[in-house]
Amino acid sequence: MLTIPRVLYDKIVAHARADHPDEACGVLAGPAGTDRPERFIAMMNAERSPTFYRFDSAEQFRVWREMDEADEEPVVIYHSHTATEAYPSRTDISYASEPQAHYVLVSTRDEHATEFRSYRIVDGVVTEEPVSVAE
Amino acid sequence: MAIEVRIPTILRTYTDGAKQVEGTGSTLGELFTDLEQRHGGLRDRLVDGGSLRRFVNVYLNDEDVRFLDGLDTPVKDGDTVTVLPAVAGGAR
């Protein structure tokens, strides 16, 4: 299960809405080993595309180094789908490389209702998990 | 002195859990070949044929080696090489 503070949940949704129709992406960092997301980091989508996302490699390097120095890890890696459901695509699965992370998918295809779902992706196997929003 | 190589979580199965390892070589490609002798299987996760795999980012100090010379990028003692999995995906 992913437990996420309301304020971080709202930031992910706001980022996805702001970048629509392009895909938005980012990270929630948290203390290593705690599984607790605490810090919101919106990342640039280097692809600026409605169907693909990729972290900018220079930005990723800086952010990963900051996390390393603060003894944090990427607890959540999120991105949006803007015309399809919030389920990992084949590309998402083939790139998934943080086995300890929660992969959050947000769909902004419906203007009024946002889908927000979370998955574990390990060795190509996708497992959906419940999302608990902590008020 | 040697070249320090930082290993991401997903590849630490090849380094007995070590976060960083050391190696030698005059280019990035030679460094990976050197690492392979002590960390069998690692090179194959970084290199495909003669070039870097699409799924990994490799940095020399703080520069992405794709913007340098890829596997031919010269390296020297005291350098730090960082490997990070690329984070990417899409709707298809």
C-alpha cells in the first residue's frame, strides 16, 4: 500500500493538470528505508510529449545526488497519462528500474475526474496496490 | 588511486550490495571491462554491443557521457563515474 500525505497527492495532481496535454513526471523523496514520501520534486519532461516522458539526465543527476546526500531515496516515481488510463504501459514496464519505488500513474484524460493509481513494478511484473491519502 | 564508480540499487546484486566500487582503465569502456572481472554480469547491464544501453545514464563526474564520447570517453584516477537507471516511459 502507498500512504501519501494529502498535500503531496494534491501537488502531483496539480502538476499533471498544469502540464496537460503533455505528460508530467517527478519524484517524491523520503528517508531511505522508511517507505514514507515527504519531499515533492517536479521533474522536467525532457520529451515534452503527450505520449512519452523521460527525466532530463542532468536534472536527474542533481536530484539523485541531493537525495543520496540527505540519505533519501525515491519513494514515489510519478508520471501522467493524458489520453489513456492510469495503468503502466509496456514502455513504463520496460523502463521501471527502482524496485523499492511506488510507481504512481495519474490520468488527466477526464477534465473533471483524475485517476490516481499506484503500482509496484519488479522484473517486469506489475502489481497494483491501494492508495491511502493521509489527511 | 583509482576511479570510483557509484552503483544504483538495482545493480548492486552484481557488487555484493556495495554502493560504490573501484576500477581502472583509460576509457569508460576499459573501466567497465575491468569491473567485469570482479563484478561478473555488471558490464552486460551497462553495455549492449559497442555502446551504452538506452536504459542507463552514465556520468563522468557530473557530465552525462552521452554528451562526451560515450564508451570512448577518457577517464583517469580520481574521477567519479555514476550510473543511474534512466527514468522514462509513456502512454504506449
